[in-house]
Amino acid sequence: MSNSQYETYGTTGTTGTTGTTGTTGTTGTPYEPPYEPLYGRGGGYEDTYAPAYEGTYEDTYEAYAPEAGLPTEPRLPRQAAGHAAPRHGGRAAARRAARRKGTGERPDSLRRLLPQTLVVAFLAGGTSAFVANDKAIELTVDGKPRTLHTFADDVTELLADEGVAVGAHDVVAPAPGTALATGDEVAVHYGRPVHLTLDGERRKVWTTAHTVDGALRQLGVRAEGAYLSTSRSQRIGRAGLTLDVRTERTVTIMSDGRARTIRTNAASVREALDEAGITLRGQDTTSVAPGSFPRDGQTVTVMRITGTKEVREESIPFAVERTQDSSLFRGTEVVERAGQPGARRITYLLRTVNGVKQKPRHVRSEVVREPRAQLVRVGTKPMPTSVGGADHLNWSGLAACESGGRPGAVDPSGTYGGLYQFDTRTWQGLGGTGRPQDAPAAEQTFRAKKLYVRRGASPWPHCGARLGG
């Protein structure tokens, strides 16, 4: 037991029979608190907090002195380890207690305790606010969940804080901007491009599904009985994939007088025919192109075709080339070279479709002989109308008797023609060309006058009398 009123205690110690020893020194070494300052040693903040029991034993003892008028014994402080309890009495202690009671002194330990209490209360309030703003959120990104703590107020801030970028085809649930609370779950589903060919129609679609099966369900594509270019369990990466889907369809095939209705996911009409057990032979075909895509509810008719080829020869008419000739009287045409028609060989396809003959179809044409043009000379010389010694005769009366006044008249035997019924030999002997019935009426009258000058009325034994009146 120490006899000194100013004796202090070490941090730890062992009780001895004659005195006290501490870890940092012997009796008289100041007491060090067994905890670190609030912000750590060596920081910018200096810990000014001092425990109430850091003063001398006398101060501590006085803090527990009984109030005046109370009959109880004064309460002593908790004993420091390794020190014997002080005596309850003692003349020095009694004198100090009496002096402080008389002067109204308050213990210094209370004054030191008040600032530290305020600091602890402030820090406790800040910690409460800190804990209140912290939220526990489960964030699932593309199927990978994790639980995290965040101070974000809404989904948009959370994704920004976590570095999760979303695009136009990505799905966020709940929607960006939604307020957050502890226990909420936020899911981000990335969009994946799918280059889809569905029943022959190509298009680009987006899905958040991770497998082909999930994408088909998301896109509303009926997969039962469908053809898929890859398995349903195939994973879809962020880069997407190319997928060909042919759904099952109902197709009716009319063939050989029978109707067959099948369910098929065939890619072409030809494949559907094979599934129905129908074979196309020779020139057989279908009402739609065999390579076309069969649509749901479509009816396809098989056409059994037999056919032969037929070759026909057709004439090619010749052209007529005319040239002017001033040595011939106007209105006179002379064929210098007769024309010759050409020949063309044409191939036709004669078909029978389901027993019914079709209109011949032109499939080929070739010229086997070129036509030869006919050359004709056309007179430009003015036709004389006067012949001395014959102009005064009644030529119109003679023409009416011989041909009825018709320039192109021909007798039933074909020997005589024209107004005056010339034979060809006589006509050409008078300077005419061609046939008399083809010459103009004025030329025929002119040639008749010349014949009269040569032979009189004898060429017209029955009608020659008409010339006289």
C-alpha cells in the first residue's frame, strides 16, 4: 500500500506483498488508455479524450464521496489491477473532503467527460445516417447474379456505378430511373441479334434469350414439327447467330385424279412431292414452280405432260421493186424479173396436259430459202390518144359490145382480155406489155385504134359493125 497521495497506476500489473509494478514502469508511471485514438495513430486527428479515471487517486476518490447529510460510507472506485485498496479513513483525506465540501467545488472529471460525450453522440448519429443510405441489392447481369451494397438512389445510378452499359436492344427490369430500396432485385438482359430465315423470309431480329429454344418462344415461333438449322439447346452469344426455321405446314397435292394432304416442313414444292410419294417424269411439272416455297394451306396441281414436235414449212412472200422507165407509156408496167417466194421451216410443240390437247406452241423457226424480189419497170412517157384515120370511130360502142365496157374483162377461156378482147400475142405485137386486161383503158383504146389502121374491123367479127355508128 502506497503512502503517497499522488501515486498513480500502470496499465497492467501484478499484486505484490509490498508494492505494485506496471508493464511500463514501477509505481509512479502515468496510465495509458488500452485503446487506439479514433482515427489511428499518426493521423491528422489528435485524440483529446481522457477517461474519468485518469486523474490521481485523490480526485477519483473525491468523485465518489457521499453527499452531505448521507449516512452511508463513501463508495470507492474500482481497484486498479495490482494495487491494494486505499484506506477508507485517514486524516488527510478527511481534511481534503471537508475543504471541497465547504467551497462547493465540482470534480474536474465531470467537466472533462462532457465534450467527449458530445463527440460520441455526433459520430453515432453520422453512422446511423451512413447505414440508412446503404442498400443491399441483388444485381443480375445477363444471367449472373451478385449481391452488392450501394448508395445509388435509382436503377440508372446503380448501373452507372457498376459500369454496366445498356443499349437500345437490352432490357432492364425494373426500368431505368426506378427508385431503389434494400432487398430490391435488378436484372439486365443483353439483346442478341438473330439473322432469322422463317419460312423462306429473311429478317434480322433481337432477343434476350440465351438459347435457340428461348429465342423461339420469345419470338412466338411455333417450333413443334419445325425444321431448325441448329439444335434448340444451342447457346446464343452476344454476337448472335444465323438461324433457319421452317415451320410445319399443311399442303394439298392434286395428282393423277387424287388429292393428298400432308403436313410438311419441306423447303420446296419438289421436296413436298417426294414426301407425298409423287414422282415427276419427263415433261411433268406443277402448277407452281417446283423450286418455290410451299405455303400453309396451298394447293399444288401436278401436270402430266406428253408432247411431240411438228415441223411445218411456210412461204415467205417476195418483195416488188419498181423502177421508172421513160420509154414506156405512163400507166404501163413491165415485169423485168419475176419474183420468187422463199421458204421458212417452223417447229411447233404439240402438248397434251392431263389428257387435254393444248394449242401448238412455236418453239423454233429457220429460213430454208430466201425470197427473190420481183423487178418491175414503170412507164413515165405520156400516152398518145390520137391515131390518124381511127379517132372518129365509135370505140365506146365497140367496147360495150366486146366486154361490157370493163377494162379488166377476160373471156371464159382466158384467151382474150380487156375492153376490146385482145389476145396476148396481138397485144404485144401492137407494142403493149404484159396482159391487155392489166393495161389502162386509154392504152387499150390506143392499141385498138392502131389495130384498126392495120387490119380494119376484121379483128372484131361480131361487134366491128358498131364502130360505124
